[in-house]
Amino acid sequence: MEHFLLEVAAAPLRLIAAKNEKSRSELGRFLAKQVWTSQDRQCVLSTLAQLLLDKDCTVLVGHQLRPLLLDLLERNAEAIKAGGQINHDLHERLCVSMSKLVGNHPDVLPFALRYFKDTSPVFQRLFLESSDANPVRYGRRRMKLRDLMEAAYKFLQQEQSVFRELWDWSVCVPLLRSHDTLVRWYTANCLALVTCMNEEHKLSFLKKIFNSDELIHFRLRLLEEAQLQDLEKALVLANPEASLWCKEKELQYLQGHLVSSDLSPRVTAVCGVVLPGQPPAPGELGDNRSSSREQELALRSYVLVESVCKNLQTLAMAVASQNAVLLEGPIGCGKTSLVEYLAAMTGRTKPPQLLKVQLGDQTDSKMLLGMYRCTDVPGEFVWQPGTLTQAATMGHWILLEDIDYAPLDVVSVLIPLLENGDLLIPGQGDSLKVAPGFQFFATRRLLSCGGNWYRPLNSHATLLDKYWTKIHLDNLDKRELNEVLQSRYPSLLAVVDHLLDIYIQLTGEKHHSWSDSSVGCEQASEEVSEARRENKRPTLEGRELSLRYWTKQFFLFFFFFFFFLE
């Protein structure tokens, strides 16, 4: 059995341990060990989750342990709701920590949207202090009100339309008379965003609360914060290997080694990228066992060879960044199966968690958006949402196959969706904002001509090219095909080489591995071109000669052959 190993280098942990006395005492005893037990690994992750809530360590932990950030956030969210009651002290610390990371780490905002959906707002303290209920106990280092209002302002900046409707901001109005200048500044900017003031009205509003010197000071402060945020973004992007991953047959559990089973059950590790799992719906709790069995079967049937692991990691990074993904490659190279495998790893094993639509010449926007249909009552029509509308409003994943066949009206629907996250439905009033968790995938086939791959011409889908994160998939080479066959059909081990020779002879050079040859790339390409000129017979492509189909046929043939031979 193969295990995915997350390797947290000792250097980042030592940097975090050297931050202050608390981090040094918590992490020092683990850095002195050469081998980590299962309990040690859980203690390290819990300690890092606690250090993330320390506002002095938040940015450092997020920078050094970016791939583990989502797991640390989930651990803190579970601790806040442990025991059936909200720990308001930890809640405020988590809110401030997320606000410091939300601008630089793309997976923090989706987590924050899920977290605040059924949790109190950042400034819940104001509601508690104004009520007659029993006072809430906070820790010795209670978060300052200026930190809470700054956090609320940063969340508003990220998703103004969501948070202005989600929270009751009326309780913040009295803070405009606060003695703390920073509290007044962040409160005034929050209320300006909530009421959708333009720049002229906002400036007039601020002049009534601050004098000219204070306004100049705060504007310079905003510029400084923007520069620091740009610097932090650059540091995060310059440190992509803060945590490494590899695929191991046997685990040694050395210092800094974490496995996927060590992470929170609410997340899953995909080739070193931590993604949120799909929580079961309230009506599907009873089907949890059957869905987990389906997920296990789907994962076992997929063989992770080297090229697939690289493509899967790129796909997972795009999903973590909430980018729309276009997978392009020749027919039958595994574009759809790659998305299905990632969906299975995150708990999306069946519709509507993953919706697939095969596009063609007859596909129109009504199929994706929806339409009115008649009911049993004469003259009555009800709205039936389409697949794209269902996925966007419910926060599910959708895969549009063969996007190059999409007509112009479908492309015109997808442009605002990919550009702004808005789904425009004619006759339904305002546009719909996509729900948290929504992910858009599409596939585009590449056609072969003269040994080269090219995209279909005269396709309206080229209008969408600037919005995609593109992943190019190639056919598996002979070495990887050999690994797939040995893994899926171990009984054919003796004849695998002969099967591959026959298969590659029929399909031409598209599965040939040039990495095993000492011939240079230019010389190899010349030999392939010359061989194609000499061999005029057509080669079979993609689904005309599917590896899965012919492997099954060969398997049945050899099974009956050896059966009758005995």
C-alpha cells in the first residue's frame, strides 16, 4: 500500500520555535526527537494550531507552513465548538488570525465563508456586552477591540456583498464615539462599505469624525499596510516548498514526517495540497458507510503513476486557489478521470456533488441555466434550474466536457461566471453569486495531425482562454502503462510486455517513452517523422483504441487460452 508523506522541514519549525518563549517551549521537545510517534505528530499539529491563534506568530506560521494551513484552521474550529458551546475567546483569536492571512492565502477565504455561515460575527462581543445575560469569560490576553474591527474591515474588503448581509452592523454604530482612534477608523470604514458609499460620500463622512491630520496619518497607514501585504504575497509565492510530499511504500516516521492520516478528518491531502472535504448532507448521514465504501473503491481503481501525480497536484493547487480549470489533451488521456478521482478524494462520489455535462452542437444555455416547465395544473409553470445553476447555488463541482463544442450562447453565459463569479439568468432578476465550494472544470480535446497536437479551429471557447488555469495532459508512456497494467491486472504479469508491444504497434509512437533513450530530442523527432513517412497506415486514436477496452479484451483472451490449455 502506498502512503502520501508530508515532510515538514526542520528549518521552518525552528524558525517558528525561535519566535518567542512560548513557541520555543512547545516545539523544542519535538525538535529534539529523531523519530515522531503518532502521538507526537498529533501534538505537533495541535501546538502549531495554537500558535496560529497567537497574533504575533500568525503570519510566520502561515508563511512557513502554507500547505498545512487549512488543517490548522480546521483544528481550531473544532476546538471552538467543542462541548456544544462556543468558546468566544478562541473564536475572536481565530477571526483575527484569519483576517491576517485572508489576503495572501487563497484557501483561507473559502474556509472563513464556511466558518461564519453558522458562527457568530467577529464583533459578537458587542452583542454580549449589550445583553443582560451572564458575562462571557475571556482569557488573560483578551483581544483588543481595535483588532476585532480591523478583522471585520478586512473580511468586508474581501467579500463585501456576503458580509454586509450576513452580519448585523447596527451594533457597531456607537463605536464611532470610541476614545480609541483606531476603533473609530476601522468602524467608519466598515460602515462606509456596508452602506455602499462612493468616494465622495465616504470622504465627507470621515471628515465629520476625524481631523485633517488624522486623515493624513491613516491614509499613510493604509499605504504602508498595502505595501506590507504585497511583500508578504511575494514571500509566500517565493516559498512554494515549505512542505514537501512524496509517495512511499513504507513509512519510517522520522522527524518532520506527517502522513495524510494525521490530518483533520475534515480535510484531505492530495499530493501535498490540503483541500477541504465534502461534509455529508443532513439527509445523507445514514448513507455515510456506503458512500465511504464507494470512495474507497474509486480510489483503489486509480493508479497514481508519476505524470498523473504531477497533474493531480497541479489540479489540486488550482482548486485550492479557486481557479477555473481547463484540462486539455488527446482523446482518452484521462482528463475526466482525473477530475473524478480528485472529487472522490474530497468526498464527492455522486451527483449532485459532482455534475458532468457533455457539450455538443445541440447544447444550449437553457440546459445549463434552467427553464420554466409546465406542471399537472393547467396554465401553471415552475422554474427548473439547470445543472450549472444547481452547482453554482449549492456550492457543488461541475465538469463541462468538450468545451470546444460549446455554442456562442453558452460561452456568453460562462464569461461573467468565470470573470466575476456572477451567474446571469435571463428573466430571474439580479445575477446570482456562486456559493462557497463551487468549482468549475472543463475539458478540451486535442487532435493529432502529422505527429503534432492542435486545438480545434473556429471554436467559440477560445473567448474563455484568459480565464482558465490550463493543465495539459499527455498519453502515458510505455513505462507508465506497464506500471498501470501490473497494478490493475497482476495475473497478466508474464505477458504485460507483449501486450504493450501489440498496443503500441497499433497506436503508433504516441505512447513511446523518449526519457529512456539516449538519443537527443531533435534526433528523436526526426526519426519519428521519417518513420511516419515510411509507414503510411493510419494509427488508431483515443476511444477508437482505448487502453482500458483492449486490456480487458486481452485479459479475457489469455484467461480462456490458459484455461483450455490446462
